[in-house]
Amino acid sequence: MNWYKKAQNINPENIFFENNHTGYHNQQNDFILYINHEDKNDSYDTYLNESPLGYIEYSEFDNEIYLNMIEVKEKFQRQGIGTLLINELKRIAGEQKINWGMMTESGYGLQQKNMN
């Protein structure tokens, strides 16, 4: 079975997010936002349920969001998982500014794609 091809067809209806508060210090809240996949009717579920598929570590300070780290499992990269994470972070942030910090080349591409 071609796992890579199957992974590209992740059903968005089976994607869910989990946002965990991990700490508070110096008036700063820290979080990890996970992206997971679950499909009880899919025999491929065991492969996909290597949850999380990816995550964002971010902090909230002075009414701004600071993106500290974004990671997507290698076999799920370049399939829109990072974009889904960023879109969920934007939803959480609302009107708050998101500061991207330092980036790899891939991170810079993701930022440019998701500036809106």
C-alpha cells in the first residue's frame, strides 16, 4: 500500500485540535496546540493515529501571540497540516498579533503562505 498517497487524503472532518496550557511565568502563558486525526471507520487509522500529526508551541504575552516552534511529522509534511495548525492558531488569537520569531526556510515559506 502506498502510505504516502493515502496520507495526502486525510479527511478534514476527522481532524481535531487540542490546545493545552503548559505554564505561566512572568505574566506569560505558554501553550501547545496539537493537531490530531481520528477515523474509527478507517483501517488506516492505526497509521494516522500516531497522534499528534504536528503541533505548535506558542506563548501569549502582552496581548500578543509568540510562535516558538512548529513541527509536523515528516510523513505528513507538505500536505497542509502546518497550514491547518496556523489557521487554528489564528482563530485562537483573534485580533491578537502573531509574532513568528526566527524561522527555518520551510517556516518562512509557511509564514509567507499564511500572512493573511
